[in-house]
Amino acid sequence: MDLEQRIRRLEDRNAISDLVVSYFLASDDDDSDGVAASFTPDATFSSSGVLNATGRDAIVEFIKTARSYMGLTVHTPHYVQCRFESDDRATGLVGAHLELVLGGTSIVGAVRYVDSYVRDGEVWRFASRDMRTVHIAPWDEVGTAFASTTPVRWPGGEAAASDFPRKS
């Protein structure tokens, strides 16, 4: 790559990182327009590999419905790893912590979003997002859950293995 291409790649990485943060803020703040602006018209949104919604409007409705069961939420991104497939396409892995109130229970956990991004004009958007859970549990169960083989403990659900178990 020449210098101009390298600078453009750095600018693209920064724009994708900003996209990640903008999505988290829009989601936390119940900003449906901000959530919509984050996705391409034909994007997909999944959780742990299960497709939840296809298309920007359906994703916004899915997020709005999920948020209706939640109180305060805080998404805190820690890293965005990008791999460029071309000048207009990239994949990524986003590590984040979640703090939220679900069904009246305060929970905390770590997730990784498996993403694909596309350039839409001069703007990067999500083509797909798959939120995968590393661990999550009510605050008073985090220590026990995290140290177990079933660290995924959504309130009201069965304890489950991490989407990213340790390799033996």
C-alpha cells in the first residue's frame, strides 16, 4: 500500500470504531434513529448465532422490543479488531462489557460482537452483527458464574456455556 492508502485504512479503522461507539450510545439512549443509521438496509442482527432480525427496520424493532424489558443499560467497548476484505468491506470482532437491568435484576457480563461492515458512500455501516456472550450473570452471581463451565446466566434462563469456551 502506498502512503495515501495506508492513511485511508487508518481513517477507515477510526470510522468503524466510531460506528461501534455510536451504535452502543444509540442503543443505551433508546435512540432508534441512531440505531437505524448504524445498519445497511439489508443488514442482519443475531444473538449467539441465532438470527433475530433481517433488515434495518426489523433490527430497530428488535432492539426497541428488547429494550422495553430493560432498565438502564451501559455498553462499554474495549477493543475493535478489523480485517479489511477490500476498500469497502471489513469484518470485525468487538469486545465489550454490558451492565443492564433486565426484568428488575441488575446484571453484568462480557460479550463479543462478530461484525461485518460495508462502506456506504463515505460512511461505514454494519452489514451484520452477532452478539455472542462470554459471560453474564446477576451481580451477586458473577464470581460463581464466571468460575464455572456455565457462565452465561441470563435472568429467567438456564445456565449455559460461553459462546467462547476455553480451548482444552
